[in-house]
Amino acid sequence: MTADAAARLGRLLSGSEAGKLASQLADHATLTQALHVIPAVRRAEVRTALEAAGIVPGKLEVAVPVLRAIEGAATANRTTISPIWTLPGHLADYGSLTTAIKDVVLSARVSVTCSTFNFQKSSMLWKVLKEVASRGTVEVRVYMDTEAAEGSSWDTPTCEQVAAQLPGALVHRTRMIDGKYVRNHAKFVAVDHQFLIVTSANFSMSAEQKNVELGLRVHSPALTEMVEQQLLHTEATLYGLVH
């Protein structure tokens, strides 16, 4: 396996994906079977990269140490944290602005997972998420609050309208428990299983440009994937998929 081929795999796979692939192959799964741990929109690209690295039927054993190395490297990456602000008059003296979130989302190659209480059409993410979802190569997941999305104004899309806006995305809305809807107040954006932005800002123009809002941009594959996995594990109980 060449260094270039290994580096390409490292760019394509998150730490947990590499670890899951390694476990599957170590348990003697076929390449096709093992690739089911990768989201469907990216399986063909990952298979091509694996085959280019010499990981083909009959030689799958060479993949396990390489994949474990990718998993370990992702886990060992140093965490970096910086503030991200919304301040009227652009008064932030350090960190970046909430409007910079769009650039992080547009840079996505693998995945975007986001959660919000209030999603409005005036938000920059209304168009940006559509652009990313329309690529067909990035897995997009959205978690929404059902009651907040029930069209309280022209600017507030329903959950169905959000799903229609984002072709191919998985849009989830809160379920009822004990006769009341769960409130989705978690506000974050996760990109490529590496970058996590946790913020007080909703997905709205006022939160992005006019309010006082504070968030943190964290570069930590381990933490980002931990947050994503937590919501994945609660989907069946707390959320329903919007069709």
C-alpha cells in the first residue's frame, strides 16, 4: 500500500468508521458486507479508495492494521476550541462570527449533522444545507422541534417543508411522550465527524446577525462522533423520521 493511498483513506474515513470496518474485516466479513457500516452515499467512493490501496477480496487481511492506525490517529488528534459569536455591530474582538458556520458546512465532504429548536427560512443554513444535501455525496441529518416548526409565521417552515428543501437528507422531529412533545433545545452543527459547533443560536437570521449569541467551535473527532452517536442512539425513542 502506498503512502498516498493510505492518506486518501485517512481523509475519507472518520475514526469510528475505520474502526468499524477493521472489526468487520477482522471477523471475516466480505468487503461488501463490511462496507455497510459506511453511509450508502459514500460506499462507492470508499470502496474505490480501498481497492486502490490494494484492499481487495483475497487480501483483506492487510486492511485491518491500516484501518486501526487511521482510527488511532483520529482519536489522538489534538482538540482545538475557539469562540463563535453573534454580536450587533460585529463587535466581537476575538473568535469568529456565527455567520462563519456556513463556510464550515459548505466544506463538508462526508457528513453534516445539525440540531435546532427554531429553523427559519431567513437562516443562511436554509440555502446552505440544501446545497450540501443536493450534492448526493454528503450525509445530512437534521433534528427539529415539532411544535416550534408548526408554521407560527411565514418564515417558519414545517418539518415537511424542511424535508422537501433538503433532498436526500434525514430530517427528524420530536415525538410525543406522556402526551407531550419532547422539546428539542440542543443546538449544534457537526461536520465530517470532526468539527462540532455548539451554540446558543437557533437557525434564524436574528440569531445569526442581530442577537447576542455565543458558541464554541471544537475540532475534536472523538467528541464530535460522541455527540452524533448519542442522538443516533435516541432516535427511535425521541424522534420520528419526516417522510
